[in-house]
Amino acid sequence: MANGVIFADVYVGGKLATNLNDLNATANSNVNGILFANSKPSREPDDHVPDFR
């Protein structure tokens, strides 16, 4: 079981993903706590610098 899955600043086709549909993905009952932790404001993919504070 996966508990607490975090996606941060994932871009698909040049657009910032905000949910599993944007990633063309699904999760079954073995996955709990999916979170999209995107930067505010969103940045362009080639200008992204991760901030892990």
C-alpha cells in the first residue's frame, strides 16, 4: 500500500498537472493520500527550480 503520494510541479504537454486526470493516471484502493503540491505561481518547466523547504 502507498500512503501519502506527492506530485510537485509535474508538466504534461506544457501544462501544469493539478490532478490524476491531467497525468492520464488512475489510482486503486492501495493508494491513499494523493497530493499535488505545485508552486505558486506556477513556473514554466525550463525555468523551474525546486524549493524543498
